[in-house]
Amino acid sequence: MFVSKGIEYDYPFVEAIQSLLPISDQIAVTFFTDEDFELFKASFPNEPKIKTCKLDQSRFDESIGKERLSLWQNFTKNMLTTEWQFLLQADEILHENSYDLIRLAVERNDQEAYIVRRFNLWGDCHHYINYPKLTAEGRYGELPCSNHTGRLAKIKYDSWNDGESLDAPFCHDYMETIKTYHMGFVRDKRKMVKAKTVMQRDIFALGYYDPRFDDDITKNGGRFDPYTRFSREDLTPISEELPKVIQKWADERDRS
């Protein structure tokens, strides 16, 4: 995991790390701002499982395009000395109900990599984007990111492209039962406008920029409005409790 302007853009990176601790022998995190690194140290004093690297924010800003995301994922992964890895981004949470399945997959040791489920929360912290509905309606191009991603794999496999998945020969055995929750679209709505504008303009390039984010700035008092892209009918309620480590954070964001 790497963290770039986590506090500024309201990434739940502390909770993301907490969700990995019970299942991990080692966790690697690269930080780019002093503010984020100080929060990390206050949250995890003397935690022996966590390996960190602190770089200047300019190192991230000077890297080019969406491939910078996989570049820094792989840079960080190389701090690990484990046989397996679980790729988690700074705005994602691994559900505690998945721990036993991850242990089982690793103990089986008869596959190289696994695809897992990712719930892309939208609108509030208790609904996610209904991918089958939108795909059936021919709206696949509107989907902001994948709902299944390759995350659990042998350590030799690198992240690729925009860092969303590992580049590996994946098994589908646990693709619906090992679960991650993507909180990136339900952050503080004022910080969301700035974060998504930077993400689309600076990382994914101008050709991908959605002008509806400009509408958020001009029409909604600088707040991100999720329903400019998807209606409530495009969403599905989550069917289980959120991961325990993110529940307080989620309650606060739903009130924002």
C-alpha cells in the first residue's frame, strides 16, 4: 500500500492497515507526506509487522500517468519477504469474514493467485454500484472501476496498469467470498471533489475527465454529488455489516 495525501483527500488508510493486521505476517506502506506519516506512527506505535518507507511528495507527483499507481504499489511490495501478498489500496478495507478463507487459500498452496470481490460503495456507506444491472443496460463504460480484482497472489507477481490488480494467472474459487470494501467514493464530499478532479486530470489524463465533477464544484457548493452519475436505482444495499474497523469512519462520512 502507498499513501499520497491521505489526510488531505480523506483516505481511510489507518483503517485499511488495521484490516490487514490480523491476517498478515508483514505489511508494507510507503508514505509521501509528513502529515500522513505522523498519523500512522501515532496509530501504530512500535507495530513490528509494519514496514514503512517515507519519501517526499514530489517523488509521487513527478511520476507520470496512471501507471504511477502500479509503480508505487510494486515499489512498496518489494519491502516484503513473505511468500504471499494481499494487495490493498489506501481507500479499501478487507472484511474480517474473509480472514479464514485467505488462510485456507494460502494453506492449500495449489494456486498462484485469486480474484476477490470488491464492493464499490456509492452514495453512502451502505450501498454499492449494481454492476450486473448497469452492464445489462449497456452502461459498462460508466463504471468507475472493477468489482472483481486480483489481489491475493504469490509475492512474485507485480501490480500493473493503474495498480488495481496484480498481473497473475487467477483462480476464481473465492471471487465472491473474499471481500474488500472500496470507500473511495464515499469520503468527505468536499474533499471528494478535489481528490477526484486531481485523480482524473493528473493521473488518468484529460481525455478521461468527467465534466460532471465541475458541476459538483459550481452547483453543489464544492461538495461531491454522487447522483450526478448514478441514480439510487443503480445501487444495491450491502447485505452484511461493514468491516468492524471502518464502521465509525463510515458513520461519520454518512453524516457529512
